[in-house]
Amino acid sequence: MTTPRGNPWAVLATLSLGFFMTLLDLTIVNIAVPDVMRSLHTGLDQVMWTVSGYALVLAALLVTSSRLGDLKGRRALFAAGVAVFTLASAACGLATGPATLIAARAVQGLGAALLTPQTMALIVTTFPAGRRGAALGVWGSVAGVATLSGPTLGGFLVSTAGWRWVFFINVPIGLLVLAMTFLLIPDVRPARAGRLDLPGVLLSTAALTCLTFALMEGDRYSWNAWIWVLGATGPLLGAAFLRHQARRQNADPLVPFALFRDRGFAVMTALIGAIGAALVAAVLPLSLYLQQDLGLSAMRAGLALAPSPLVSLLVSPFAGRLSDRVGGRRVLLAGLLSYTLGLAATALLTTPTAHAATFVLPLMLMGLGTGCVIAPLSSEAMRNVPPPLAGAASGINNTVRQLGSVLGTAAATALMAVGSPLTGIHLALTFPIAALTLAALTVLLTRNGTPPAVNARKAS
């Protein structure tokens, strides 16, 4: 009789559900901000820290937690992250004041940072190269749907059950994921115990915190002198971190430089940041346009954007399988072109008299593009990564993706403030169009590797 423990698809379902929670909480809280302000009798600046604090802790600790998974066991780190995230979600829902809510959200970010890099690393070590693209396609479709469905689900929960259920909904899901983790995911320990590089942890955390804070809060503080100081301090600390890592390459470094000797990993990691910035920078102005210019409610705006994540959800698994057969570069290039064309059409249609239905076809084209981007981007980056370094590679990818998202948000926010509201929307949409065009040109000039399925057939 077969057992579900260790079944690759059961493992994937568990990892995807946990990953879904963390990404959903990046966007679901935005819709609850007005209700939180009224309920806790506080101002916008304090409540917005419930959004910023989560993203800040998540970005700052991804590299550290990924390396911990390599050294101490990925299932253990994933389970710890789910437990911390679930308990913090309950604390968020029970918060009686803004300080309590902000603190609980920061702990939520810690839980998300612990579990997020383990998901990709466990997928890489669970699935053989010939089936990895399909698995990462499912994982990527979950990521896309979670990020884009936040406003819709958040609007439904706030309007029917109250803002606290934006957090309480994570509790039963988290308990389910925790049970599935111990029932379905094998506990594979590293071959040798290693030691965590504590000076590296301090340097990387400080560098990422300074840089992320400056990008996230620059617009709110009018890019004053302190923001520029933090923005400059981040790269300086980052340079000190890299110098420290160079001296530790033979002693369990947080960032193994050997990963970047693989051209595919280096190029795709850079593209992950650029595409992450572009995707976030596209959604933000479109969401505001639908609500401010077309007068839609938050829930209706979320539903108007739904064609994109729905198509992405349907396409991603097939795009992953196609990447395994024909090579990820071709699928990735097609996805970038599809998303760019859809976004350009959307930008042309954003007029004061447009109707939400006008954007269905362009949004479907964008969803097709997203579905064809996520799986090959991840599978091509991780194709040649040795299993012992999968956690470190995943941490680097997720950190770059998170920094890209923060940069995209900062760029879109700054551009939307230029000129009239509609002019700002159009200007903000030029940033992701330019970033995606540059990414497509980079992919076009990158050599296509041998598809994993072909390698598997040759080996057999």
C-alpha cells in the first residue's frame, strides 16, 4: 500500500498552501486600512506600518532563514515558520491597539521569512529536473493568485465579517498546513551540521533593513535627508557583507559565491528582481485607477482585475511542463512579450470614460504572460543548483524578488504623484513596460539550455 508521505505532489500542495498565506498577507491588509483606523482610533501613518513592518521583516531575514534551512533541516524551518505565522495571525486579530498590531505583524513577517525560502528549496530537492518545471509552475501560479487576489478576498472579509478576519482566516489554514507538514513532508536532515555565520547575519539584516526602509518609506517622508542616509547606508553595509562573505566561502557562508558561477542562475536572479518590480508596479496604478477614476469599490476593483490571476492559474502548470520539454527561455520570452503587450494595451485604454469590461482581454493577455513567466524563471534559475545549496539559492531569489517588489512600489508611487491623477497613472505604467521590455531583450540574448526532459531521456 502506498503512503502519502514523500509523495511529490502532496509535498507540493503543502508547500504551496503555506506559501499562499504569506503572499496573501502582503496585499490583503491594504483593503482593511480604513476599518482598522476607525476601530483602533489611530491615524494612517501608524496603520500603514502594519503593511510596511511585515514586508520589512520578511525582506530582511530571507537570506538568513534560507541558510538556516540548509544547515538545520528545511522541514523544521518550514514548520517553525508556519507555527510562528499562525500564532502571530491570531495575535493580529486580537490586537487592541496600533502598537500591538504592528508588533504582531512584524512577528508575522518573521514567520513568513522562515517558511518562504524553504518552499522552493524543498521543491528542487523533491522533484527531478525533468518534472521540476511543472512543479514550479503550480508553485508560481499559487504565488500569482495569492498576490493578486488579496484585495478581492480582503474586501469580502472586511465587508462581511470585519477587518479582524483578514488575520483570523490564517489560523485554520496554518493549523492545516502544520498538520500536513508532519504527515506528508519527509524530514531530510543535512549530511553534516554547519554553523550559522552570525556576523554575516547582522550585516545582511542591517543592509536589507536600511535599503528596504528607504525604498518603502521614502515617499511618505518626502525623501528627506534621513531617507537618503539610510538609502546610502544599505549598499555600503551590503558591500561590507559581500567582503565578509568572500572570506568565508570555505566556512558555511550565507551566500555561496559558487552559485553565481552558473550563468543561468545569475541572469535569472537578476530577471527575478526586474520582473518582480514590474509586476507590482503594474498592479498598483491599475488598482487605484479602477477605484479613483472609474469609481469602483475595492471589491469590484479586485473582481475587475480577476481575469489576470485566473488565466495565470490555468496556464502556469502547462507552462512549467512546456519548459521541461522545449526549454524555459522560449516560454519565458513568450510570457514577457504577452504580458508587455497586454499591459501596453491596458495603458492605452485607461481613459476617464472606460468601463471595467474594457480591460478583460488585455488582462487575460497579462495573465497568460504571468503564467508563462513564473515557472520557467524559477526552474531556469534553479536548474543547476546543487541540492545542498538549494536553500541558499532560494533565499537569494526570494530576497531579490522582494527587493524588486519594494522598488516597483516605490517607483510606481513616485510616478503617480506627477501631474494629474490620470497622467500619473499613465506615467507609472511606463515603468513596468520598460522593465519588461528590457527583460525580454535580456532573455533574447541569453543562450537556451538543454531542456531537462531531454537530458533525462539522454541519461536513460
